Amino acid sequence: TWTTGNVIEEQVAAIREQVGTKRAICGLSGGVDSAVAAALVQKAIGSQLTCVYVDHGLMRKGETEQVEKDFVAATGVQLKVVDAQERFLTALAGVSDPEEKRKIIGREFIRVFEQAQAEIVAEGAADGEPVEFLVQGTLYPDIVESGGGTGTANIKSHHNVGGLPEDLEFKLVEPLRQLFKDEVRMVGQELGLPAEIVQRQPFPGPGLGIRIVGEVTRERLDLLREADAIAREELTAAGLDAEIWQCPVVLLADVRSVGVQGDGRTYGHPIVLRPVSSEDAMTADWTRMPYDVLARISTRITNEVRDVNRVVLDVTSKPPGTIEWE
Ligand code: XMP
């Protein structure tokens, strides 16, 4: 019979068998899949595993801390955090084109990850056991899709942060390859991972970098992070997390409109709310969510986020719109 307990037991045994006394590394993205894969491998081989988290500065409020503190506390995993915020900001300076941004973020991610990986491999050699394995959170649908082709891959260059170049000489450990997403969440919960990680809605690898329409700057990221945190807080408080597949919050950094606040005229940026309902992200509809929740989010964002004087709702389905704006 299928129980999370059985899945964990079987996978732990299989991982021990596969890895033996060698070492493994795993990239953490902040998402569910890599977190659960890492937790399973940690359970199986403990300190033979080292995780790497690249902090590219494009995460939402609190997410890096969730990985650095809560995930580590829950699993006891050995974690190497690379602070690459400056590097990503420098690489993205002056770039507004969405595809260009995606390429830069993907490229920089791989470079930073490879460097961290090389350092861990070198340390491994010193203690005698080589790093031979790379852990990946590949799910059953990922395998089916990459065989069948989804037809959407060309619309945007979907770079999965956490995904890796193909010329690596590691052997793969993929403990989730028989599981669907909801099963992965159950396994994660059974392993004691924080609910914020296990229940996290989809979030794109390039992060907030593709939710700023216009150039990505530190100031704009900070502003969007605040607006996004408010929206997430209110959606959760209203009990809408299950109904809404995800709700991108987008900053139209190149647009300004006139507003009035207090005694003065403002000339600020709009924030777009994009709540969608979906089964698999291939198609989606905009979520008919309660007006009072929209009103609360709008009031709070315009009151609390500097330079934002307007909140607008995206009422486009997919197709023709994609879920993300870039
Ligand atoms: P679109 O915008 O194409 O998004 O309708 C479909 C789903 O994919 C997510 N998304 C990404 N996920 N790396 C990811 O891991 C990416 O580059 C990426 N781009 C979009 C998006 O959030 C939605 O769930």
C-alpha cells in the first residue's frame, strides 16, 4: 500500500544503496521539490550531503530566511549559502527585455552554482570521499513531459533555477521521480519540513526579476517584495490559498500615473495583481476573488509601499495571456 511512510523508507534504502559512502550535493531553490529531495537524501546519508543555495536577491520576502534557517533547523542539513545579490544586480543592470533577463539570470545562476560545486568537490577530495552524486527534485510529470514535449517550452525560456547544465559528470539521485506534486508535499510534511516550504505555490526560477516590467534594480526589488508580501498575507488571511493557484504581483516600473495622497499630487507606479486558477499552469483563468479582499490589498499596498499609488487587477485568462508578465 502507498503511504508516505513507505515511500520514505523505500527511498532512504535506495539512496543509501546508490550513494554508499560517497558524497552528494544538492541545489536548493526555495521550492518544494528540491527541498523534499534534499530532506530525503539527508535522512538517508546525513553529512555526506551538502546543499547549495544561491541567493540571487530575486526571492520574495522571507524566502531566503526560510531556507537558511527553517529548512536547516528542520533537517540538520549542511548548507552552503552563496550571497550573489550584487553579481546578479550588476549583470541585470540596464536590461529590460524579458528574454534577455531570463538568459542572464540562468547564466549567472549556473556560473555561481558551478563555482560552489567546485569548492565542495575540492573539500570532498580532502576528506577522502569524492563527490559523485547530484540530487535533483525531478517529479514523475517532469519525466513524462520532457519525453512528450509540452509545446510551451518555446514561448518563454523556462529556466529552472535549480536546473543544471548537461555537461556535468555527476550521477543523478532523483528520489521523487515516481511522485506527483501532491505526494511530494505529503512526503515533505511527513519529513517535518516547514509548511511555508511544503505548501508553497509555484514561483518562477528567475523570481522577482521577471515581475518587474522594466530594469531590475535593488530599490524596485525592495518595493515589489513589500507589495508581494502584503498580497500574500491578505490572501492567506482570507483563506484563498487553496483556491488560487498562484498570484503574481507585478511592478510596472516603467509606467507612472498621477495620484493624490494627503495634500499632495503623486506620480507613482502601478502594481498589478494577477490571481489565477489553474490545474497545471498550461491554461489558467483569472480568479474571481472577493472584492473586499482586493480592496484590503489595494489599500494596504498604496498606504504601505512607497512610490506605489495604484493597484490594478489582471482579468486575462491563459491563453491569450501567460501567467507571468514576462
Ligand atoms: P507562464 O507565464 O508561462 O507560466 O504562463 C507557467 C508557470 O510556470 C511558471 N514559470 C516558471 N517556472 N522557471 C520556473 O521554474 C521559469 O523560468 C518560469 N517561468 C514561468 C509560472 O510561475 C507558472 O506557474
